[in-house]
Amino acid sequence: MPLIPANQAQLVRSSQKDEHYRSLIKNSVNEAFQSVAGSKNWLNWRREIELLADLSYFSLTTFSAYQTLGEEYVHIIQVDPSKCHIPSRSRRSFFIFCHIFFPYLLDKILVSLESHLDDASHERLQTVSPWWSLELWLRRSIQKVLGLMSESQRRTCLPTVFILQQNLSLLHRLHVALFYIFGYFYYLSKRVSGITHLHATGLNPNSDGSIRSSYRLLGMASLVQLLITACLQFSSYRLRQRSNQDWGFLRKLSTHHKSSSTSRVSRCILCLEDRRNSTSTPCGHLFCWECITEWCNTKAECPLCREKFQPQRLVYLRNCN
């Protein structure tokens, strides 16, 4: 029977079926471990348990040169870039590493970086990890690297880690949009390892072309949505930077012009303290500059009347208590 490249619908359906069986294995292993070791140990080792569950699933299927249950369900097989042979053992092993171990390691590294750059989190987590844990070894390695950096460079690394964490989801969405358009590599790990899929023909060529055209249209819409999301995130990041710079400038202003002791100083409802550097919202309510700008980073609305407004419409009031 002739083989043709698998279309987007078949690859998505295969992935959904694999996710279903992987979730069944994870749930069974989690329940067994929790009943034996207790909830506390299960919470500490949940990520590692799920990692081992995924490893067992792909070891019994992909690594052993068999179809996964999802691939068997839609009648597709894995092939190497030549499209004439199944992937070699080394290529399959590289795919499993990129698909399972690399996201786990990347998440651990980013969390360790963030906790080490944040002194409070670093002190809190330092007493949690045992001597043989991966987190402890990562933190020791990261500590050696960060020890060679200056204080200003360390302060710059923390927002960089945050931006990287945010952009990983955008990268994944970009990859999915490209898959919808071109029809290859539903997983980024398979794009890196060069593994594609062929399907035993039995599908009407006209129907296959219609499916690819529909997914191509979906991919173009996904790219437009991704571009809008990236622009909004960049605008929000620039606005947050500008607010932090403005607050750093306003903190240097002198407060010697406060009213006399006989006059009553109004309180800010957000910090419940005497209002400092009074700032007005478009609806006329007054808050501390730092309080209302931090609030606007989460919700662009007045804390009192819930009126929506853009943060740049805040008005700093000089010589006002």
C-alpha cells in the first residue's frame, strides 16, 4: 500500500490519543506513589514521577521502534528525513530527550536561576532540597556562574529570566502555527530530531487537500493572533519599565512640604498608610503613586469604583496631601 505524508488532522488526532494514554499512566503512578509514600513526598516528587511515566511510555513504543498508541490509531508511522527508513535508535533517543528531559531540565534551570537571583526565595529553598537532589546541584552550578557577575548584572538577569519564561509559550504557539501552515512537525522535538510521519493511503486526495487548506487558514489566523499578543506583551513590559523609572525618580523627591501637624493627612486605601506622592485616577480617587502603579500592573481599573482606564492617564499631584 503506498504511503503519503500524514496531514495535520491525523497528527493532531494521534497526539491527542497519546496524551490520553500518557495521562492514564501518570494518574495511576501518582495514585500508587501517593498511597505508598504519602501526600507530602508525592508533592515533592510529582514532576519526577510524571517524567518517569512519560519515559516508560515512549521507551515501550518509540524507543523500541514500535508505533505509539496514537500513531497506531490513525495508521501513521515515523520516518527519518529520507522518508524511506524508520528513524535510527540514536535519532529516536534524541527525540525522547528533547521531548521529555529537555523541558524538565529547562524548567529546573529557570526556577533555580530565579530563586538564586531572588535572595528571599534562595534562602527559603536552600533548606528544602536534600544533598542528592537535582535542584541543589543546579543551584551550586548557577551560584558559581553568578558569583563571577557584578551586582548590576545580577539585577539585570532576573527580568531576563522572566522574559524568557514568558517567551517560551510564544515560541510554542509560533511552532504550532507553522505546523498548521506547512503540515510537518507537530512537536518541536520532532522538528529538531527530523522525524516525520507517513500515512497508509486510503484517503481521497481531494479530501486531503481540503484538510490541509483548512489548517493552513487556521495557521495564518494563529500567526496574526500571536503577533497581536506579542505586541501587547511588549507594550505592557515597556509600560512597566516606565512606571518603575518614574517611581524611582519620585522616591527621590523631598517630602518636607507636608502639611502642618494640625492638618489631617488622608490615608491610601491600598497600603492603609499616610498617602505619599498623591496620584489621581481619571475618576478622581487618590492613592500613593507606588500603590496605584503596582495595582495597574495587575488590573487597569480604579480600586474603589472599578472604572477602567489606561495607566498612562494617572496624574501625579505635587504639593498635595
